[in-house]
Amino acid sequence: MLKFIRNWALPLAMVTGTIAYFIFAAFPALDPAKPVINSCIAWLIPFLIFAQLLLTFCKVRPQELLPSAWHIWLILFQLIAATSIAAVLVIFPQNGTCKELLEGAMVCLICPTATAAAVITAKLGGSASSLTTYTLLSNVCAAIMVPLLFPLVEPHANITFFDAFLKILTKVLPLLIFPFLLAMLFRYCLPKIHRFLLGLTDLAFYLWCVALVIVTAQTVKSLVTSDAPWGAEVALAATGLVVCVIQFALGKSVGSRFSDRISAGQALGQKNTVLAIWMAYTYLDPISSVVPGSYVLWQNFFNSWQLWKKRKREERAASAV
């Protein structure tokens, strides 16, 4: 039973989140408690993001932080693609579904690599250290670009660009950069704590599964309670699929040229969707969060298929011996 749960943790988390939402929504008696529950979830998601990043960055050795060529190419793609969409939204202001589609795609492009991507990469046979280095680089990139782009794309009448920049920076930067600084502090100043965290080998993966349950439930809620037309919701979900396919395909293509296909594919394709949904819902048009919300499903369907395919290959190899 435990082996089944480990093998199918991602789809089980998505199914659990879907069921949890409908169970939660079916009890009107919970309505008075919902504001408290929502505030707890709002606190829990940044905590889970921070904890996953801390555990991931504890595995980073400073001597491994020199970027590879594919790191540079993929970071450039993220920067150029997200900035191009932001430029379109600024130069040619959009309204309604078109604006939501573009904002959702931009978030999925600029969003950093998922903290659990290193775990999935290792399970698939890629380089977890190379992937973790890219995770750090993509977090630095997002911490700089999000405060720059979001106030331009979604300006507010009662706040200046600089004020919006500082507001987003003070929330995003600590969440993405402080875990790395804390991990280095533990490595060099508190080695016992560092060794203890290193021993929690799969905890980042299971924390991600918990976050995935919450995010799936929020995505289902957005789809069920949204005032957007049915066709618009389908378009938003389809945008998530298109961006997901492009990023996995491009990452694997670039990685193949540098003999690191698995790591590069996961680096660009597997996104920290918990962070993406939070950023879209908080700083952009809330409906645009459906795009990264659907991205959760697409990337985890693909990851589940990749893991299943690898297990089948291993089983065939074992039976052939």
C-alpha cells in the first residue's frame, strides 16, 4: 500500500484536493469558519514554499553553482518570453479573456522551477545537482522580474509603480532568496542542523504533495465559482496546456544539445505552481490564476506518465535478467 502511494503520490494529491473541495463546499455549517480557514491556508502556502526551498537548497554545494550553458539558454528564454508578453500587454492594452490568457501565460513562463523538480529529476535519472542550481537561478530571476513586470501589467490607480515594485519585492524576495541564505548559514555555521535537514531526503517531495492538494482544491474552487463564461475557462486551461508543452519540449530540446535532456526538461517545464497561483491571484487579474492552476494538472499528469514509463522500463529490464 505504501509503495502504491509513493508511486502515485501526484495524481493521488490532485484527486484528494478535488474531493476535499467538494466535501468542504457541501457543508454550509462551515461557512462561519471559512474566513479563518482561508487565512490559515494563505499563511500555509508561503510556509510550504519556504520549507521546500530550504530543504532543496540545503543540497546545493557552492562549488556546484557555476551555471551550465543550458542554464543560460533557459533563463534567457524565461526572461525574453515573459518580458515580451508584458510588453504586449503594456503597448496594446487588453481586456477580458485575452488579458487573462496573456497574464496567466506570463506567470507560468516567469515562475521559477518547482522545489520538488530535483526529486522528480533524480527519480527519472537526471542530474539533481544541476537541476537544483537552475532552481536557484530561476528563483533569483523571478524575484527580480516579478516586481518589475507585474506593476506595469496590472497598474493600480492608488499606487505608483515604485510603491508597487517595493510592495511585491518585499513579499517575493524573502520567500525566494532567504531559504538559500538560511541553507548556507546552516551549512557553514550550524552543521548539525544542516545534516539533520539533509537526512530528510523525501520531505520536500511530500511537502509539495501537501501543497498540491491545497492548490488543486483552490483551482477547482476557481473553476466552480468563477463568473467567467465556460468557454473562457476552457481557453484558460488550454493556455496552461500549451505553455506546459512548449516549456517541457523546449527544455528537453535544449538539454539534449548539452547531454542533460532530463534535467533541462524538468527545469523549464516543472514549475512552482503554488507560487505561480499565489502571485497571479495576489498581483494580477485573479481569473488569470486558472492558467497556472491548470498547469498544475498538466505538468503532474506528464510527470506521473514519465515516472510510470520509467518503472515499466525497469520492470522489463529486471524480468529480462
